[in-house]
Amino acid sequence: MSSPSTNPAWGLYERLMPTEIEAIFDQHPIAYLPWGALEYHGKHASVGLDSLKAQGLCVKLAQQAGGLVIPTVNVAANTMKTVPDIKHTRHSLNFSEELLRLLAKEYFEQLAEEKFRIVFTLCGHVGQPHYDIIKEEAKKFNQSQSSTRIIATSETDLISEDIVVVNHAALGEVSFLMHTDPDCVDLSRLPQDRVPTLEDDAVWGPDPRESSADKGRAYTEAFLEGAQKLIADTLAQN
């Protein structure tokens, strides 16, 4: 007879019955809120890269730490549509900063009403001030009450810069996506005779032609280590 699984209970919130949600919640009252964007990431990656990356990492984190993964929020401000002097203005949905701020506030309020002890908000899109707005709303919410703690972070904030740096459609992001959603990447669509650029290819950061699923796996392991430590520290303080 095989031994019982030692993996913690976790689930995708929208796919569960209320009793299933409550059973997981009783053991791990943690909500994972992937916050992404629909945004142009060059010809070589899907427009949902930020969302798929955040969701994939939240799922892997929940599988290790337990808890419930909330459906991804695909509302972002300060996307590629707002960057001057670029050749690609289509395929990026850009919402107002006012809407973003209101949505973050209400998401935090709703999840707190569900009595989660921690809401781990993972921002796959870190365009500014989009990212700062979500972190500001998290800080204000935490200052207003003490029963639910909002964590607002990004994968690169939890990983050493020696491993991966902030980027757009470059080595780090593309490797993450090749690990979690390989069908959403096609490196052959990158230019072969020159280094990709932001203006021409929507690439900002280390050369994505060096991306691989193995690198994405290593980046993910580093993220999981940092994220679990942050969650444990937050629980200890709450």
C-alpha cells in the first residue's frame, strides 16, 4: 500500500465546491492572487505572458505551501501601449491607474471578508506605476486592520539579481514561460542576426535567445524558496 501523500492541500478556487474550499482553507488559510496583464511580448511569446507566469508560479507555490489559487486578474496599467517610440502598439490592453487602484482595494477587501490570513499577490507585470499602486494599496490595507495580511510582490523581488533580473520578454520571463507553458513560446521568431531590442522586438533585458525550460525551472525553484520564507515570516508575525 502506498503511503499517504505528504503534499499540502491546495486547489484552484473557481473549480472547487464550497466544502472543498473550506477543507483546504481550514488547513491553509492562504489565498494566492496572480495579477497579470494582456500585453505585447514580441513575436516570440504570448500576450498573456505576465498572467501565465504569475498563475504558474502561484500554482507551484500552492502545491508546496498549501492554499487556494484565485483566478488571475488580467487588468494592468502602464503596459507597452504607453511606451513611447515603439513599433508595436497593438495587442496590449491598458487600463486606468484609477481602476487598478480600486480593483486592488476591493480584491483585498473581498478576500479579507473570506477570512484568509494571507493574500499572496504575485504581480507578473511590474510596469510603473502599476506595480507601485498595487503595493501601495496592500500597505494601506495592512495598516487598516490586522487579521488579514496582504503580500504584494513579484518573482524578481524574491530572487537574487545574480539569478534573474527584472526584464520584459527577455531571458528571465521567457524562461519562466518555457517552464510552465512551453506552447506559448517560439524562439525561432526572434531575430537571428542581431540582439533583440525594446523598440523593434519588445525585449528589455538579457537576450531571450538564451532562454530555456531548464533555466525557468531553476528560476522557479529560487522563487519558491524566497516566497515560502516570506509567507512563513508573515504568518509568524500575524
